[in-house]
Amino acid sequence: MSSIKYNYDWSKYDTELMKEFNWFLYKVNERSNIQLGYIDDVYENVNRHGKVDYGLQEDVEYFHPTITLDDRMRFIGQEIASLDTSIMNIVGNTFISHFYGGRGVHFLASGEDDVFVDFDRIANEDKEYIQFIRNNLDKATQTNNQFGVQQNYIHQYKQLVETFVVKNIMSQIESFIQ
């Protein structure tokens, strides 16, 4: 018998909830395997009781930890998670990859290929580094990349007084780690 003491009351274990979760994982895996051509079936977005479940539709994106067709998640798993750096750098770069651009957003911000943003320096309020990152992002918005396209769209079509500012990406993530 194990001497490990778990902080969980197993007498209150919700077996129905676990069955729902297991079905969800099964459906995400099934959908991915069909899309990859490993299974020759037709996907149906049904719950474990056979009823339509709109949350399981093919166009609903989920980020299952072991199988995904999403390039951002592959990049995070293959590149960022294995970085030889602090947990804050891993988490910060994961955030910007996931929410702001997948591959490449880090390299636009850092100004160099294969160089990730150093969130430890940002957390330590390295003003010179923060300005360097902001300058790189400002340059990137002027070269018609995805951020430039977003900003141009806002200016041209939305006519908003307050516009999306790319450097706010780093400030927002910076606020999480301070």
C-alpha cells in the first residue's frame, strides 16, 4: 500500500463526469484520426448518449495534450516546452505563441530567428530590453505581417478611435508575471 496521502476525497468521485471527459477525449482523438486519414470513418458530433453535441463539431478547436492538428500547439510542444530556460519564459512564450501568432511571433519580437522573448528580463523591468521588444514589434506592424494587417483593418474599416497596439501584447503578458 502506498504511503502517499492525496488531498482528494475519492468517495465523492464523480464517475459520470469522468465518463463525459473520457468521451470528449475519445471524440477529439477520433476526429483527428479521421482528418489525418488514419481512420476511414465519417465523423459524428454526438455525445456518449448519441445526441448531437455542438461542442464536438469538426470546426470547434480543442487543444488535447496528446494529439492535435493545430500547428501552434505542435510548436509549443516541440519547441517552447523543451526550452532550457525558466518556467516564466516557457509560459510567456507559450502565451504569445498560442494567442498571438504561433510560429514566428517570438522572432519578430526578439528581432532574431530562433530567439524567444526573455520574459525574465521583462519581469525584472529591464527598460532597455522592453523598449527593444516594442521597437521590433512596431517595425513588424509596418511590414504588413499579421499584426500590420490587423491594425490596417481597424484603421480602414472599423474607424475606431482606440486602436490595437502590438506592443500591448508584451505588456499584457508582462502583467501576468509581475
